[in-house]
Amino acid sequence: MTDSPRSPRRAWRHLALALVACSALGAQAQKVSMETTAANSVVGLMPQSMAPLWAKAGVDVELAMGQTLTKSQLKIGQGTLDASVIPLPAYVSLVAGTGPYAQMGDKAKALADNVRSLWAFSASTWHVITWADGKVQNWSDLKGKRVYIGPPAGAANAQIRGLIKAASGLEEGKDYEGIKAPWGVATAGFQDGQYDVYVGAFSLGSQALVELSLSRKIRLLGLANKEAPPAALGMQVNTIPPGTYPGMVNTEPVTTWQTLMMMAVRKDLSDDLAYKLTKTYFESLTALKAGNASLAVLSADDALSGLVAPLHPGALKYYQEVGRAVPAALVAR
């Protein structure tokens, strides 16, 4: 006996199918708003490359590029953004209400309480770039010159100033003029002569710097004594080999600093989403590095390197599953 078009059995069957369809759509609709910076850096390339892989895991990441990450962290703290790549010292500054957050007082610490970390990663390498035929041939030539030091209110300002001081002893405002502008216009500004020295964060072999060095030969300034960065700046020592760029005139390796970053999320992001973001990232590392040479710097060994923000419970669950030892200080209370 078949069901008539109006039979109760048929109606219930249609309702059940509709509920299953709605459930499936809901499962596919886990959205995460995320921000990062310039597309040509590891900080930008990593989430760009991960977005389709997260999508396969059921997480739809809506990624906004070219952002000032200190501002992105504020959005996380305010609950208007789900996730962002954040420089480690930016979180330290938010907790203390210093640096770009100096005018916020106690409100900064309250916002920091809403920030949680998923993982850390080695990111871009600082390149101190001058024209090979320009006014600056060595560190002493920086005196009185204009130096690009990152975007306004960015955590990069402190890192760049620290690198220059460690290498030369020179201080911004006293010995040279620091120029601040968004990352997106930095290279064009250097080419137009708006500053004499361009300090930028790039992956080794960056296509942007390949093209820059082909237009005019460049010289990179490095740390003669391989000084380690202060821990509070969230960096580590790295080396740029000679020949990394076709128009690079250096014949010896250039010692510089490399940034450490973290993927941060809002405290009340669901444990399931935080877990999926973390698990998919680490299970995709081999494919990521094989697909883009600029991402070869990524390593599971750096997962907790330099982290200062407490881990989100979803990320903690992943580390416990794979048997990763987690410092007690990173376990949120």
C-alpha cells in the first residue's frame, strides 16, 4: 500500500527529511571571522592557505587581509572578531596597558582577559633594506635618515626599534626619524624615496623582494654580533643567506631577527571550533609546506614557543590528545 499525497505518514517523512537537511546545513555553517596582515608574508599566507583546508573540516573562515593586528586584537577582546594572527608582544602590551594600548588604562587588561591562544608559529624575517647605491651603506649611515618602522600603532614599531638599537645603538627620534605607514604602501614608499631605509617583515625569498631587487640592487643590514632579541619582543634569531634575492649585493649571510606570532581567538569561541582550527592546522602542515616554499618555516615544534596568552580549552584538548606537554601557565583558570 502506498502513501497518499496527503497521508500523515508522508507528511512526517517530509518533515523528517527537512529536519535532516537543516541539520546538515547547520553543520556546514560554522563560520569564523578572522583577520591577518599583508598577503605576501607568512602571517598572511598561512591563514590564506589554511582557509580551504578548514572549509573541508567544516569551518568557513571569512578572512580579512591587510589589517593592523594590534587593532585586530582589540576586536577579539571586544568580541566583535573571532580570530586573528597576533604578534606576541601585542598581547603583553594589552595586558599591561602599554605601547599601542597606553591610553586605555584598566580597560586594556579587561579586554586581554577575553583573548585566548591556539598555537604559536615562526613567521616573517625582518629585512633591513637599503639601496646598494644609496645614502646608507652601513648602520652608522642611519644617523639623521628616515627609516620605515611599520604601521601606526603596530607592535612592529617596538620590534624594529629594538633591532636597530641592538645592531647600531641608534634610537628613533634621537638619531633617526621613524616613518610610520600601513604595510600595504611601504614598498612603494621606499621606491618613491619617502624613506632611506625600509625595515619590512618578509618570508625568505619573498616574491615582492625579488621584484624590488630586480628593479634596483639592494643591500641588507644585519647584526654583526648575532645579538639575541629581548624576550619581551617575541622574536628569535634568523639568517638570510647571500643570493636569496637576485639583486642582493651581500656576499655573506645576514643575521637578523624573525617574528613569533600566535593564532588568537575570543575566549567564548566554542570549544569545537577552536579544536577544529587547531587540529586541522597541525594535520595540514606537511601539505602547507609542500604547496608553498614560503611556508617552509612553519613547524609543529613551535606550537607553544613564546606563548604568553592562555590556551583556549579547544586547543588544549588537541594538545592533550597528541600527548603534547603544556606548561601550567598556559592553562586558563
